[in-house]
Amino acid sequence: MAFTPLHDRVLVRRIESEDKTKGGLIIPDSAKEKPAEGMVVSAGPGARKDSGELIAPSVKAGDKILFGKWSGTEVKLDGEDLLIMKESDILGIIS
């Protein structure tokens, strides 16, 4: 993919949730919520302090993350639906 986010932005691919509940009930597409889990595809070089010093991002490509429900901007790159969001919209890294 020929896309690199700028500054402290991160490109994220959503990870789809299960089609069944733990009890075995099948969830129809109309009742599913968009997942708030994703995989970092790429990250920008980081933000800059007022002094001009670069602050490296805390996430890197391949990290599995949680983000807010309304976070990011949806884009379509190479026929794939992805999200671009600021690093501050990421709630945490799933290990």
C-alpha cells in the first residue's frame, strides 16, 4: 500500500467481531455494531513539541488496538475500508 499517515495519525484496519454470542445465538448483520478493535496498518512519524522535537508514536504496524466508537475517518484505499485516526483516539494496545 502506498499510503503513509502524517504527523501523529494512524491507519487502522477494523477487526470484525464474531457472528455468534457466547451462548451460540447468531447475530444478524443489521444488529451488529461496528467493532472498536483494529490492527495498525501504518503510523506516522509522530507529533512535534513546541520546541520542534519529534515525539515518536506509541503504536507501530501490527499492533492490535482498541479505539473509541466514533473515532477516526473512514477511507477506502486499494478497495479496502480503513480508518485514519489521531494517536490520541486510541484507548490502548491489546497484548
